[in-house]
Amino acid sequence: MVVKIDIDECTACGACADICPEDAITVDDHAVVDADLCIDCLNCIDECPVDAITE
């Protein structure tokens, strides 16, 4: 399972990328999760200030 990012809600703040232990998230115009690197820790869901990340 890889988390889903709502690109309409994502503000590209980078909080999710900062908390990711595997550096699986990159941020440009919005956050993007690399499914091959994501370990499903779900830290990013709790860290997102705008609730743009879901399971």
C-alpha cells in the first residue's frame, strides 16, 4: 500500500518529506511518493498540516 496525495490540497510545504525515514517523498509543485521506497510507516499522514495525505 502506498499513501495517496491529494494534489489539489497539497501546499508543497515539505513536512511529509522531512518526516519520511526512507526519503520516499519528493516535493515540487506537490508531494510525490516513490512506491518502491515507501515502507508504509504512515508518518506523513500525521505530519501533513492540510490533511492532503491518506491511505
